Amino acid sequence: MGDTVRIVEVGPRDGLQNEKTPVGVADRIAFIEALVDAGLNPIEVGAFVSPKAIPQMVGSAEVLRGVSRHSNTEFHVLVPNEKGYEASQAAGAKVIAVFASASEGFSRANINCTVAESIERFKPVLARAKADRIRVRGYISCVLGCPYDGEVRPQAVVDVAKTLFDLGCYEISLGDTIGVGTAAKARQLLRAVAGEVPMPKLAMHFHDTYGQALANLYAGMEEGCRVIDSAAGGLGGCPYAPGATGNVATEDVVYLLEGMGIRTGVDMSKLVAATNSISKLIGRPPVSRVAAALNARRL
């Protein structure tokens, strides 16, 4: 299966922006620095979005500046439009992310526009990023199911992925936003998308609502995918996907990979400590099975 897998830590952005309890700038910086110390790299640290739409991400510029001293760590920020892009550049962002949905229903509910309209919105962002030599990562939501449209056709995902890749995204992250996928469907999807976007340019971003995320990741790795998005403690959810739980937990991913003989470079004890700290701030225990098991040992 190969011995190299890259973990992209998305908890400080994708996880925390969907938590009901906002976390202040200083605490977010401390969380990110704890993740850096645990060996995680890259890390998505914030989003330059409307403070009215996502108040949890207020202060992302201060967060990015606050962690910038870690020059060996790659920090990502989400950018939805040109205004967000300009703010990200003023804060010194070197890697940004844009997002689209594979589902029309989710696109309308989330950002109040069609999938095609959402892509038109960030075309100028990609053009400016290319001119500024800023790397852009693309996210696709609802690749294995939608809370509004139900089943999502693999071809719909392929079309969006190819568009993002052709526009200049260096990597396409396939998001099972509501966590309904199963291993066979994840495998089928990756095969379909890899027909248009090279497998080394694809990432898996699976939520764990039905407890299938690790199985889906394993199936994806068998197909040759080597990039996994995860969130410390299983942080997250989605306000536009009722019932959806958080991202697959970084602790659980690290445990799986290390057990397969794939070295991650992540210090589990430091990762769990970071998770415990952020869990206290948001007022709920980690979703991660591994974190829960290791915490129980210490009691």
C-alpha cells in the first residue's frame, strides 16, 4: 500500500467553525501551536469569511499572524471570494483554499448560489493567486451524499473536481460532508475522479457520522490515495447538514496508520493533550475513540 501518507489537520478551521462555542484568538493560536508541537503539518488555521455568517472564524488574520513564526509549518486559510483573498494576503497567507459543492441543494443552502455560480465567484481568486504565486487547494462538499438532494452522482463530483483542477488547484479534497459514505462507494468515487484528476492530487475528507470514516479511508488508500484530512478530537459538524458529526479524528487516523507501519511523525501524547485542551474550551469530550481510550488509561 505504500509507506507515505500526508495528514492535513483541519480542526482549527473546519472543526472549530462548526462548533457552537466560539474559541478566542489566543486560545486558537495556542491550539495550533500545540498541534505544530505534536508534529502536524500542514494545518488549516482559519477562514476569511463573513463574520455574520461564521462568527467562529472572526480574528483569522490575527491567528495567522500569531502562528507565522513557525516557518517550517504550512498554514492554510479558507477564502470564498476576492474580498477574502485580499484579507488573506494582507495577513500573509501563502496557501489558500476555495470550496464548491457537488450538490446543487447544498450549494444553495450553504452559500445561496448554484454550483456553477460558486465557481464563477472564485475564478478571479484563482487568477489572482496564480499571478501572486499563491498555492490554492480545492474542497468539494457532499461527494458521497447530500442532506437536501440525497444521493450524489459520481459524475457530478468528477465534473467539479476537473473544473477546480483545470483552474489551478494543486490538490482536490473530496468531502463526505454528512458522513454517509461506505467503503465501496468511497472506492468507486475515487476511481471515477482519478479518471480526470491524477490520484496523487486527490485528498480524502471524510466525516464520521455513521462510523464509517476509517473504513472509507482504508478503501481510499487501497485505491492509491495518500492524503487524509482530519481534525484533532473529531471536531466539527456542519450547520447546513443536520445530524452530521465532525471530521474523522486525527488521533484515530494516526493510530490506524502507525498500526499499518506507516510513520506519521505525530507524537500521540502531545496530540491528545492538544485535543484535551480544546475540548475543555468547547465544553465537550473528544469524539476520538483513541483519545478517549488513552485518557481513560490516565485516570
